[in-house]
Amino acid sequence: MRTETPILIGVISDTHGLLRPEALLELRGSNHIIHAGDVGAPEILEKLANLAPLTAIGGNVDKGAWARKLAENEVIEIVGISIYVVHDLAQLELKPEAAGFQVVISGHSHIPKQEMRNGVLYFNPGSAGPRRFKLPVTVGRLIVERGSVRGEIIPISV
């Protein structure tokens, strides 16, 4: 499905129980939000779901009854773009290009990164939670337009 109006997909990861107001502000206006794990608290999912439809997976810090509802990975399709979501890219057990995915979203490393490999966009929004080492605090955005997708890493001022 091709769309003339850009579709915005907010991407966040590794909140570790901290959802910064600056992150919420950057995700506002998203048509869909994806949380790539290490949520840290169920309230974060509630706040994100109030902004837009939400897809969230669990990460290695997500424990307890609320977190058992979160899958280890998710497959979603948004306006014809097939997206695979996994917390730790090292746990990727398929070849995304062979499976027909255009995007693989991951978190875990806290390092924002995007790169094209074999026609697939690998996108890690970095960490939006507590600062770790000297890594930046970031969220991401995927822009789907005219049947293609591109990513943006958005630094959060803290």
C-alpha cells in the first residue's frame, strides 16, 4: 500500500522505568509507536499507548506479571512495510531479507544506529531511559512515504 501522506512511526527502547517528558514530546504525532524492550515499568506502556497505537516487546530487564504479556519479538506491518522487532539483535534467528522484512528494529545496546544491509533497514533508536556511560539519550522515528521507509535518530536534551 502506498500512501501520499507520510506515516510516522515513533521508536523507543531501553527506558528502564524512566519515560522522559522530552521523549514523549518527540513521539507525539506518531501514527504508531514501537517500544523495543527493556521497558522497566507498566506505566510507560500506558503513557505511550495514550499517544498512538503501541507495539511493545520485552527485554532482559522486564520481569513480573505485567512483563509476561510482552512477546520476545513481534512482526508488524504498517502501510505495506513489514517490520520485525527484537530486543537484542544478537537474538535475531532469521534472515530478514529472506523473510521479506524491510525493517528490523532492536534495542539493548543503548547505541543509536541505523544501517542498510541486504536491502533491510536495521534500526536501533538507542536508549531513552537513564543515561548510561557517555551514550546519548535518544528516540527514533521511521518515516514511511511512497512505499519506502527511512529512519531518523532524535537526540533528547537532558
